[in-house]
Amino acid sequence: MRPQDEQLLATARDWFDRDDQVEHYRAEAAHGPTPLESRVLNRFPAPPADVLDVGCGAGRIAVPLARQGYRVTGTDVSRRMLDEARAWATAAGTRVSLVQVSGTEMPFTAASFDAILSCKQYGYLPGADLRKNYLTRLWELLRPGGILALTSHVVSSEAEARAALDGDAEHRAAAARFDALEPLDTFSAGAGFVHWFTRDQLLDEIAVLAEPEVLESDGLQLGFVLRR
Ligand SMILES: C[S@@+](CC[C@H](N)C(=O)[O-])C[C@H]1O[C@@H](n2cnc3c(N)ncnc32)[C@H](O)[C@@H]1O
């Protein structure tokens, strides 16, 4: 890990521990999966099966999966998001095993999951090398024939996204504190790190593991499904 990566990861964690983010994701969790996400989840093996939801947030997807009969483990760096997920699982009358840990350190045995989901979480990992290690680790955690599913928003063009960032004073002030940022590394409200992807960059990073099936809704919300 590069020296600044710990700091960048910490800004993402602190962002999701904020009151406004907790409230936002608590409200969003009640809506469950979007149509695109439901199409992705349809690729999962039927329950019961062991599912890992990395960066599960307030349990928006982990809880409905548990209610369907999956054995679900949810991980997240944010303690407050996990508190929300726990409360949501209890209210829904189901159980999700919740672990506070960064996606960069997955304390699980190899080949212990039938499906792994990373929903709107991948961009919070700084640096292509760290993300590559992360994907490789998730791949190891899958049983043969298992499914890795990853969803993300993408920007329509790198030039447009860069122009937006150049015009964002809060982002520029936050970015100035770090000396080795990649293009399209951004800081929401000058605080939480998140990397924005173009479709091609995301596809290039993921296709290192296997050829993904690509699902999309409006061209900017993408789902990638890979079979191990
Ligand atoms: C945009 S939210 C998505 C939450 C959930 N997956 C969903 O779709 O509703 C991103 C989540 O990733 C988590 N996250 C950010 N950095 C992380 C990291 N390094 N490891 C694990 N989770 C992380 C955040 O705490 C947050 O809960």
C-alpha cells in the first residue's frame, strides 16, 4: 500500500460515519435492490448459498438476500453503517453476519463463498494496484463456479469529469493534500475520497480476473458478473 492510501481509505470511512450519510443510506436501504441490481442478483446460485456483501452499508441488499434464505456475511469499514444494517436485519426478522473490516483486509478462508457482491463500493479503494489486490482476494474467496458481482456508477467522459473536478474548489483543496493521486480521484464535498471510473477503465481493471458479463441500465450504472 502506498503511504497515502491509509489516509485516503480513512477519509472514505469517515465520510460514511457522518450523520447525513447514515441518514441517506438508512432511507435508501428500505428500497432494496434497483432493477439493475436485481438482474445482477439473478445470476447468483439459488439459496441457500454463502454470500459475501463487501461494503454492505446499511444492508440495502444484504438484508433482502438473507430474507430469501441466503447465508449472508456483510462487511463494511463504517461502524455506523453496520449498526444500521444490524437494526434493519433485526426489524426484518432475519440475520446477517456483520464484520467491521476494510475491503483491503478480508479475514476469510479461501473458497468459502458461492457469491460475492461489491455494490457501489469499489471506487472507495485508492490506487489501481490496491484495487487489483482486492479483486484478486475476492476471487480467492469464491468457490469454483462462484459468482463475483460488482456494480458502479461510471462517468460518461473523462474530459467532462475532469472539467467538473477542476471547477470544484472543495475537491481541489482536498486533493492538494495528496501527492500521488490518479486522474479522476475525487473528494466528495472536499472530504471523502472516491475514484470515478469511465466504463473502459472499470472494464479494464475487472477483466484481469475473467471476461465479465456487463449489464447496464442507463449506460452510467453498470453491473459486472464474473464466474470463477
Ligand atoms: C455507496 S455505499 C454503498 C452501500 C451498499 N453496498 C449499497 O449498495 O447500498 C459504499 C459503502 O462502502 C463502504 N466502504 C467504503 N470504503 C470501504 C472499504 N475500504 N472497505 C469496505 N467498505 C468500504 C462504505 O462505508 C459504504 O457503506
